[in-house]
Amino acid sequence: MLLLWGSQPGLWQKEINSMDISIGIDLAEIGRFSKIEKESRFAKNIFTSREIESCFKKKNPAESLAARFAAKEAVKKTLKENVRFNEIEIINEKTGKPEINFIDKKLNKKYKPLISITHADKYALAVCLMFKP
Amino acid sequence: MTENTEEKLKKIFLETLQIGEGDFGFDKSKSEFSSWDSLAHMQIISEIESVFGVSLQMDEVVDVQKPSDLLCLIEKKGK
């Protein structure tokens, strides 16, 4: 669809008008995730077991945890429903590209998100563009 | 609602939000605590679940606007 928009100027506006689109952004301080323990209630309330395994394999788990938290917050800001943090899963494709997986499969059908995440020394930032076809 | 419950909850707030006793109040609203953001909110909820042995549901915690709301929730759970 994005290619179509790019190749046919004018058509994209019509496509956008027919969709429900929202945007969410969040910034997280990496330092606040440095003392999180893998087995803690807090970790389990925020992250899925797959995310916890993935983040704690990294050299600096706090960076990955903060980036995922920012991504989840960005996603939550685009949703109409109240969804728990640990029901929004951020997974990485083989290329490293992040993807959103809702634990509630109905939400995977309802929403089509695009997510972008970055981090520097102290902060992780995420932006989510949410399409509701 | 025991004094013990109030003290335990207050301690969770002071430690999580890193504030002094003078800055805390059970009826102060979320917006009056500058450090009560979404991450701190989840830390508070998780600590409550650990300390009081309760499980708080999404629809219960989403409407929390002040510490006394959490005190009511803990009491409702019989703790």
C-alpha cells in the first residue's frame, strides 16, 4: 500500500481518508531499567517471557528493556482499548526490524502497526504509526 | 483498612517516587506527583502485588488517580 501511495500521487490521500490512523510516541530513561530483575513481578507485568529471555541475553539488558517499554507505550497511545503492557509483544525479525505482536489475536486483525525504535546513551525512543483498516 | 496497610503503601510510594514524607498524601492526585509517570505506575502496582499478595486487573488500575484509590483496592481484596 505504501508503494502504491508513492507511485500514484493523489491516490494516497484518498487511501488515508478511508482509514483510521493514529500516532504514538514515547521516551524512556534507560537508567530506570538497570535494576530490574529477570524474575521480578515488575518484569513479568511489563514484558512477555519471550521478551525477557531476549533482553537478558543482551550485553546491556536495560537498553533493550527501555526500548521495548517505550515501544509498548507508543503502541498503547494509539489504541482505543486498555491493553496490558505484557499483552503487547515487541519481537525482532531476523533483520532486527521490530514488529508488534498482540497476545490477543483479535487485536492483530484489528490493527496494523508500524513501529520504529532507537536509543542513545540515556534514552530510548519509539514511534508507532497505527493503521486500523 | 489497617494503619499497617497505609504505612506499607506509603513506603511503596516514597521509595518508588523517591519523595519525602512531606510530599506524600493519600488524597493527592497523580498530577501532583511529578515523578508518578507510567513506568512508576507499573512499579507501584507490581510492588503492591508483591507486598500484599494481591493481583490487580487492568480495569482496576487504569482508573487510579490517587494513593487512596489503591488503598481502597487493597482493602477490597481483603488485605
